[in-house]
Amino acid sequence: MDDMTIAEPRTDSAPPAPPAPTLPRRTFAIISHPDAGKTTLTEKLLLFGGAIHEAGMVKARRERRNTRSDWMAIERQRGISVTSSVMTFTWHDVVFNLLDTPGHQDFSEDTYRTLTAVDAAVMVIDAARGIEAQTLKLFEVCRLRDIPIITFINKIDREGQDPFTLLDEIASTLALDVCPMVWPIGMGGLFRGCWDITQNRPIGRVSPEGEVFAQVTVPPEQMAEVQDAIELTGAYPAFDEAAFRAGHLTPVLFGSALKDYGVVELLAMLSQFAPAPTTQRAEPHPVAASDPNVTGFVFKVQANMDPNHRDRIAFTRICSGRFQRGMKLFHVRAGKTMAIQAPIFFFARDRSLAEEAWPGDIIGIPNHGSLRVGDTLTEGEPLRFTGIPSFAPEILRRIILADPMRAKQLRRALEDLAEEGVAQIFRPMLGADWIVGVVGALQLDVLAARIDTEYKIPIRFEASPYTTARWITCPDPKILKTFIDANQSTMGLDRDDSPVFLARDTWSLRYAAERNPEIHFSATHETSAA
């Protein structure tokens, strides 16, 4: 029996346009379990958006050399993302601010902070593995913030689970309505392309410029199976934009980032349905994107992106107003005004001067340690954006310095990296050794590697007598002081001098909480105060 050949419509692709105030913004993050293909999808979105010219590489403006989007040495060595990147590109007259997050669970705190700065998320799932632990954890963070999610089931060109099994797993595990939008025509060795359910047409492989690489060729019996499957998808809820934006429904696209299937459809979905910049939570009142005054908050600090210049960049989400280079903004935590003279737009490690920015845009503000995660910048009103906490570390270690004469430099390095969120640092009330707290063991490797590489200070870690930390508060300052004085051997201060109870084990933490009901032991802590 002859194969059935279906002509693939050509996809017209407009040339990339420079960001402009009249263009709509879409600010989104990509989340996934490690090895689901998040970095590959990120690079393909940039490729189709005209921001890079070759998949897997970004073109450096200087030195005419190539560098991966995972720009830190340890990322290249281990093949993982351990820090968030921000990339801006334009596709079909829409400005996209893409925030690529660490996939490894040991860096989930950095991912959480990044999610505070986005309006939507793309959840990447491996077709063979389905929902994995880190995927579920990141989804729960999105749900806490009511972030709309588009699901991209990746690697359908390889052997994977049955598509209906994957849909049912998403619906049952995540308690979400699922709406399939793009369906696979076979998987693995039988993969022939995809089918756009909403437009009832095949999807072949196209170039970023819209050139069709090949027509979709499907044997008749396989085409009949696909048509039967598509009929069965009618049992799932139809796409409802309101339900999607409320976080109750996720559109599902099957595709292959590596082979360029489903990438254009994902961009179109983000362009058409992902929300524009929305109202942000703040005290004493929420901030709408339409508010005329400029406001923004710092969700990430990155030091030494250029180690030769010891630079320090505060990644700032613009929430309202028209930001212009050179304007003076009120730094709420510090209680003073600062001039923003050289703000930048990002592309991984590369950057360009930002003359102006609008709600939804991410700019970098060079500074010398004055800005930290959670800081609010306004045109004068003493606002504070909320919901950017630090999490109690699950691993605590002592730092051993190879050269005791470099203790002062070590302190500076620790404070710099703690402000980034690489680790948390605690200073015990009794004893001189710094205590480092991390969520996952890989963070210790990153911390040691960066201190050695960027500050030329070799360190090692040894076991700490403590297993976890809790921030303590009490409405009555006298009761709090009495508790601290009575427990100095297990008390410390964080980098903001907030008191922290350093528990030796779970039993001692529970015992202290039961004996002191007036004291609140918290596993989270707001990163800044007004």
C-alpha cells in the first residue's frame, strides 16, 4: 500500500523586530526535571526568535567566539544549568523575556525566586519518563503563585509512553484539566511529525525562516490511527483562556525540541494566550502594570558574570511605569534614592544597554552590593513586593580556610555569593567558623568552585554540629532576648543579623518549639523588609 503524503503548509516568519514600547510583552520561565530537554528547547526558542544563529551556541558580540548559554565553567563541565539566565528576543511583533531556570533540584530556591518574576511558565516533560519529582515540586510553586502553565511533552522522536497515558498522568498527578493542542504522529521509530488539532493540519519540520524541510509522509494505516486518537481527544476539555490564565487548565503540546517539532506552535501559544504583565503582590497595596509610576523588584543578584571586572548585577523585574536610563529611583530598604545610569538587557552572559524598559521587562542594574534579592525600587512610594522568601537549608557545613590570613577575603566572597542565593551563611554566636547552609549537596560544589575560581580562595567543608536552621521571631522582644541568651550555643545570625536557631537534630528543634510556645520557628524568611 502506498504511503499517504500530506502537504505541509509553509509557515511565514517575520524578521525579528527590536523591542519597542508598543510591542506586547510575554515574560515566562521554562521549568522541568533535569534531562527533560529544557536547555535544548530554550535554545530552539531563541533560534526561531532570531536571537541566535546556531542551535546550542550563542554568538558573542566580542572576540567573535562562541559560548554556551550555560556560561559558568561548572555548568559546562557537568552539563547542567545551576543558575538562572535571562534572554530577551522578539518574534512576530511580541517581545519575549525568557527566564531559563536551573533544572537540578539542588537549585530549586533560585528557581522559586525566578518564578516570582514571570507571568507564565512552560513545563517540559520527557515523553518517556512522564512527571518526575522536580517537575512536581516546581509545578506546586507555580500553583502557589497562580502561574498559567503550558505543557510541552518533549522527545517524541524517541520511544515514549502512550500519549493518553501521559495526559492522564498530568491530569491526575497535578489535578489540572488538560487540553491537547498538538498531537504526535507516531513516536520513536514510527514518528512522522505532529498534528495541529486546533487547525486540523499536519506539522512538519520547518526552519526558523519558515522554510519547509520536508513534507509529512504518513502510511495510511498510521494516519487512520492518528485520526482515531484525535477524535478521542474530544473527550478532554476544550481550551478555555480564562481557565488557563487562572491556572486550572494546561494546553498540552507534543513535540521534539531537538528536531524542531512543536517549537513554532509553542511560540504562537505563548504569543496569543500567555498573559501580559499582570498585577504584582505588594504592601501596602498591589501594583498594577498600568500604574504610571515606575516600580520594580530584584529577584536575583549575580556576581562576577565578568570575573575580570568583579561586576555585580541585580536582575530587576519592571512592574509598572516607563523606566528610562538615568532616572532616579527610591531604594525602599535603604531609604535612599539611587540613579540608574547603566541598566542592561540580557542575553545569557552578553548584554546591551537598556535605554528604556516597560512592565514585564527584565533589566540588570550594575551595583556594588547595594541591591539584594527582594529589594524594591520605586519613583518614591515606600512599597514592598512580597512573596520572595529564603528557605531553611537542609545541609549545614563548616567552612575550613586553607590560608587563615585570607579570612577577610573569604567573608567578602561568602557575602557576595549569599546575596546571589548560591548559599546561606550563618555566624554562630559562639565560635568563629562560618556555617554554610544549602538546600542540596551540589550547591556546596558550586560554592567551593566559584570561591576558588572567582576569588582565588581554596576552601573545604567539614561536618557541622547542626542539621537545620530556623528563623525565630516573637511579638515580645523581651521573651525573644531571654530565649537567645539562654540558647547561645545553638544560636546564630544570618547575613541580615536576623536571629537563627541552629538545631542539632529534629528532636532538639521540636523540643525547643514545645518548650517555648511564644517563639515562632520559621522555615522561610522574607528576603527584605521595607
